[in-house]
Amino acid sequence: MGNAKSSAMSKEILEDLKLNTKFSEDELSQWYENFKKQCPSGRITPEEFKKIYERFFPDSDAAAYAQHVFRSFDTNDDGTLDFKEYIIALHMTSTGKTERKLEWAFSLFDVDKNGYITKSEVAEICQAIFKLIPKEEQENLPADENTPEKRADKLWSFFDKKDNERLAEGEFIQGILDNEGAIHLIQYEPQK
């Protein structure tokens, strides 16, 4: 009875995840079992991740956004997501505090991972987010948000930066927190 199953999560990872997320041991164990069933290798590839996203956004083109989200979650840059990266990402995007979610959003927008965001990176992510929005919803967007370029311009304007300047993480977070209309520009939530 003392032998742990070889497929069981290590105690170190379990303790680390319990400390760094709000998930219970039971929740983590259940998710680990499901993760191992879905990903027997113990890793999610970018292709598998894209398929997961396509299921969440069946009426949209989720490929570009999924690629950026995957990059932001792949904290060790090995080209795959292990269970720990997956759970930390899940925590940050679903149950984390607003500031933690904004830290993640910064990593999403920091396409080249240099610690700064440029207007061209904002435009690239806005393009990917816009592809998630079904055509019928795009038609109902305000005039200053109804194209990816307009969304990027509007978002960039909240940071009081010139087009060729860079934005640090703290400036990004503060800019979003200080501007009530900014949060919806950095994400897409399907209408119910």
C-alpha cells in the first residue's frame, strides 16, 4: 500500500501547486488524472493546445490566439506544457486575483518575451483576439473597436505612450486598472 502509482503526481509538485493556487488536493489529483488520460506523455504540445482552444471557440479562428496563449504558459520555453505549467495557467486565468490575471495578460502581449510591450505587439494580440469574435458579434462592436487596428489603437491610447515607445509590466497593469474600458479590450468572452 505504501507504493505510489508511477502515474501519480509527485509530492513536491502537489505541495507547490497547493501553495501557489487555490485548488485543493482533491481537485489537483482529479485534474492530474484527467491530464494524464488526455496527455499520456505528460505534456501538451502546441497542436494539442490549439485543438483544445478550437473546442472552446468553435465559431471562431482560435489558432493564432491559442499560439500566443500557449507561448505565455510555456514558462520554461521547452515547447510543451507540463501539468504544473497547465495548472498555474488555469489558476491565473480563472481564479487568480485581477492583478495576477493582468500579469499573465502582460506575458501574453509580450510576444518577444523581452519584458516590454510595443504597439506592434498590442496590434498582433488584438488581431488574434479579434479572430475569436464571431462575425455577428463583430458587427455590434462600437465604431472605435470594430477592427483589430482600432482596438489596438484604443488600447494603446490608455497607456499615454507614443507609437514607438515601450510599455513595462507595471505600466501595463496600472493602465488597465486605471481605465474601466480597457479590460474588455485585452480579452474576449463569448456572449451567453
